[in-house]
Amino acid sequence: MRTQRSELSEADFQAVSKLAYDEAGLVLPASKKAFVYSRLQKRLRHLKLGTFEDYCALLRQNDPDGEAERINLISALTTNVTQFFREAHHFELFGKEVLPGMVEAARKGDPVRIWSAGCSAGQEPFTIAAYCLKHAPQLATADFRVLASDIDPNVLHHGLAGVYPEDSLPDDRSDYFSDLIEATENPKDFRFKENVKKLIAFRKLNLLRDWPFSGRFDAIFCRNVAIYFDLPTQQGLFEKFGKQLKPKGWLFVGHSERVNLDTNKAFRSAGLTSYQRTE
């Protein structure tokens, strides 16, 4: 077995970059070569591969091993950093502008749906559910669901389990979670109760592929996901989101992401990185 330290050749870097773009829309300019090397060197060690050439050959395999490693590649090249109540200004606007309409729709018996697109380990969809149950507890018995999707199955299992460290809860928002969580065997962790978990559907989904649903959403949270895409891909995704929202539905994006309102007439700016469908 070859054990020498492998170098990432320009050809191998270009092969990885193309595959990452084709698979998930990830853009890896030349300035990211050192980052790619650092992230993927760990994969080579884990797989006991001697060279990046060997690794690229594995990625190209049209079999379960190749497919599994392409998933691991995307996971390695993205940063799954998230937290409860991240970018809290979105929830202030959500509570003021979005939640009242959701409550009225639920009162009429209509389905109420929110999509956490790029949900990572699940803190965002659980925050959405906790916020809704705190301010509109009647939604617990309504036709209310949160879709939580991510391309990476390696992080989705955290959301499915609903177990997180105690110190991950923000101190100033503890009242949102106190009735929704329970202790685990590990005193440093907590678990969301089943009545909360049943409101959230975790699904593996590539945002750049066809979406296997036709229902529309009251609001979509897609924050700090589009930053990995080039501008045409970003704006194309935002256009698709517009078509997936109910009339006057809402889209919340990350702090460095923007919908181009000059070309996308489906939205109006409604606050910091917050957009509402114009019809």
C-alpha cells in the first residue's frame, strides 16, 4: 500500500471541482485548492488511499461505493455550522408578518407548511417548530408540518434523533424549549419530545435536482446555503423557491445572500435578507 503524502495535482483538483459542481452546484475556485486538500486528505486517510488520483477514480465509480463517496465529498467540502435561533431577526419578522396568516389558515383547516432547505443537523427546523408552538400553540393540533431537507445524510441523522448538547441552547431563549425537551442518558444532552419531532419531516434532497413534491409553502428558510453556488445558480434557485411558495409567501436567506430583484420580479424586499412573494 502506498503511504506517501499525496499531492493534489491541478488535474485532480479540477476533477474534484467539476464533480462537486455537477453533483451539488458547489463552486471551488483556484483559491480553494488548499482548503480542498485539507478536507479531502482526511478522506484519503480514512479510505486508506495513497493518492488523490486513486480518490478521483473512486469518485467516478458508477456503483454504490462511488455514490457513497460522492456524498461524503460534498459533506467534506461544506461547513455544517448552525445553531438554535441563528439570525434571530428573521424570527422577529416571521412572528410579526408570517405567523398570523398561518394561524388563520390553520383555523380554516388549510395545511400550513414551512420548509427548512439545507437544514444541516436540525437546529433550524426545531427552532421553527419551537417558535411556532410558543406563539401559536394551537398549531400543535392543526395540519402543520415543517419539511427539513439537506443533501448530506451524515447530518440528517442528528435531526432525526433530535438529541443535542445542553449548552447548545441559547440562554435568552430557554423558555421556548423548556416544555419541548427531555433528559437523556447523557446528562450533558437533551432530546426533543416526540410531539415536537412528529411535526418535522427530515428528507435527503439535492436542491439542484427535481423536487419530489408539489405542495406550496407558507415560508421557506434557506440560509447560508446559496453561498456555495455561483450567482446564476443562486438566482435560479431563488426563482424555483418563488414558484414553490404560496401567494404572498416568504423566503428567508442567509446574511450574505441576496435575491436579485432587478431580474426576479416574483419577490419584494421585506426586511434584512427577507423577501415576500409579490402575488
